[in-house]
Amino acid sequence: MTEPQRKLHLNAFLMSTGHHEASWRLPESDPLSSTKVEHYQHLARAAERGKLDSIFFADSPVLFGEVGRRPAGKLEPTVLLTAIAAATQKIGLIATASTTYNDPFNLARRFASVDWVSGGRAGWNVVTTAGPDAARNFGVDDQPAHAVRYERAAEFIEVAQKLWDSWEDDAVLADKAEGVWGDDNKIRAIEHEGKHFRVRGPLNVPRSPQGHPLIVQAGSSEDGKKLAAQYAEAVFTAHQTLADAQAFYSDLKARTAAVGRDPEGIKILPGIVPVIGSTEAEALKLERELDELIKPEYAREQLAKTLRLKPEDLPLDRQLPADLPSEDDIEGAKSRYTLIVELARREQLTVRQLIGRLGGGRGHRTFSGTPEQVADAIQDWFFAGAADGFNIMPPVLPSGLEIFVDQVVPILQHRGLFRTEYTESTLRGHYGLARPENRYAGSEGQQLTSIGSAF
């Protein structure tokens, strides 16, 4: 059989003891692992053993949910990635950072620094951060409107990319004989003035190994898809059905082409929560055991917040109320709200059943089966035009990732769908993406001598 030319891209989404909210209650789990660097270094090395493209950390500038429900508190992900970079060699390193509660200069510098520390393996998952709780941590009474957050995000990315280009690749001369370290004419002030930001530049970090760290995006609302089409190079998304995944894939690829970008330059990676057993019955048993460990009162509280209701409006053994808000009325995570409501309506789930379905992946597809069945599920969506790869979300860590790496990845490799060795050294290389050209190369710009002195 001729080996397929198109290869899967696989990212491991790492979250403390695993994505299932009750995973921390299993005898094997360490409920204190969320702040242990060694835990994440071990996971990263396991993912690298499987030749995965990248690992990824979600983040939010707010304490999310009730601390009684599951391990809470997260290390700042770009700091964590520097420790992981030292413990790995090839795997890509992606961290989430908000465009609503950061400034472009500091964040551009942070990701450029991670790219240097890791030798060109950094990626930035761009989020706009929904919810009033985050806003209040920054002295704001409520979150900015959805459209405003995405408008700010687009300008934020534009400024960051200008800053990453403010040094040409050959600006550093390091000429000891002539006593010249760098060429002032190849470092420029960007002089950005926009609606949300005014940034002079240049960045105080040379252009990093990848030129630009990889841009990842996860919003699936209309505003989110518009932002992704313009800037994203990988997209993490959530779908419950093949038809929905195919529609999203086709739509986003078309939007990307419409703005003048190559659709192959954006990789779409739906989330999948693989519950793996040596037999299908064993996998289903593990899924039931995890679901039975969910405390309904905590899960209902979180579901009520998502649906903009009070917990008492959601009796556990009844279906969702008929008069829910429409997506247009939601200023937070619009696409996830719609996914949850449609799942409940489509399958006529009670609140208790819906809580169980969301417990493993918060709306991402959960699939229980043998390694062969999991590989089949991944291959089916890949061949059906629904995905360029997958965001792997193990329900339990580290065991779920280790089983995926040791038992599912070899099947995909045997089928010719996934690499057997790394052929590139950068995250962009793993995703088959070119290093961006410097927008300022060869042009005249602001002389460095007028920018200022450290003395």
C-alpha cells in the first residue's frame, strides 16, 4: 500500500491529574501534581517519546471554579515551559496567554524568550478571556464586550508580530575584531499607533529562532473564526459530531483562503478525550468509574454559570429549561455555550447525564475503546475532512498519556499516518509551516541611536 503523503498532527493538552474532573480522586493520582514541575517534565518527555508535535497548557488570569471540585491553582505556563524546555529536546511548547489582560510588548518579549530558551519550540495560544471575575482582577467592573475583545486581540497579535520583526535576522554581528556587536540599521522602532495600543519598539530581544512563535487560537464563534482565519496557524476546537467537525473544518479553511492565506497554513485540531482499555468493556468500565466519582453539586454549579442560570434552575433529573438565552445574548465563551446546549437537546440528556458527558472534556468528544478503536476514530475524522490532527486530552495523567503514546501512536505509525521520528527541530517544522519573512527586512526605519540609552 502506498504510504499517505498527509500526516496527522498530534498535540497533548496537559492538565494536572487529567481532563476528567474526578481524575484526582483515583488511587493512582497525585492531587498535588498541579504545582509540581517534575510532573509536567515527565509528561512532556512521554509526549516526546511518542514524537508528538507539541504539548499545550491552558490558562486564565482567574481562579476557575470551586476549589472543592478539582485541583485548582496553576503555575504560569510560560514560566513552566522554560523548565520543560530544559528537560526535552524536540517537542513543541505551547502556552495560553490573554490579549485582554496583557500588553503586547511584555507578552511578545515573553514568547520570544521562550522561543530562544527552547531552541525554536514556542507557541502562543491566543485567548480573549471571558467572564467578569477575570476583569475584576484587573480593576475592571465587567468584561469588555465579545466583539471588542476580539478587535483588541487582532491588533494585539499585529503588534506582537511587528515587535518580533523589529530585529532583522542578521542584526547581531558579534564582530570582536571591529568591536561592533550589532547593526543599528537592522533594528527598528515599529511606531505602532492603533485603536487599542501605542507601541514604539523595538523589542529588546533579538528575532527568535522561529521568527515568530507559532500562533494558536481556540475560539469557534464568528469573531473567533475571523481571528483564526487572519492569524492562526493551529486551531484547537471542540466538536461532538463528525458533521459539525466537517462543517467547521470546511468553513475555516475557506475563510483562510478568502483572506489570501494558504489553507494548508492553518492546522485544525479537534479535542478528543481517549478513555483506553485493553478491551472495549474495560474502557467503558473506567469511564463509568470516573463519572461516578463526580460530585454533582460542584458540577451543577459550574454548568449553571456556563448557562447563566442559578443551580436551583437545573434539577439533576430533568432536562435543561426550554427558555435558555441564545448565543447572541452570551458575552463569554459563545461557541462552547452553544455546543453544550445542542448536545443536551440533541440527545435529550438530563442535567445529571449532561454533567457526566461534560466531566471528561468540558464539551470535547470523549471516546472509549481499545487502542485500535481509538486509532480508528482518529483516522476516520482525519480522512473525512474533519481534522488535520487532534488535541489529545487524556482523562487521567500520567497513565492516559502513556497508554496513548505506547499503544495508540504505534498503530498510527504502522498505518503511515504519523511520524516515526522527528525530522525537524522547531515547532513550525513539526507542523510543516515556513519561517515567516521579516516585514522590515531591507527597508529603512527608525535609527536606534534615537531610541534611548540604558545609562
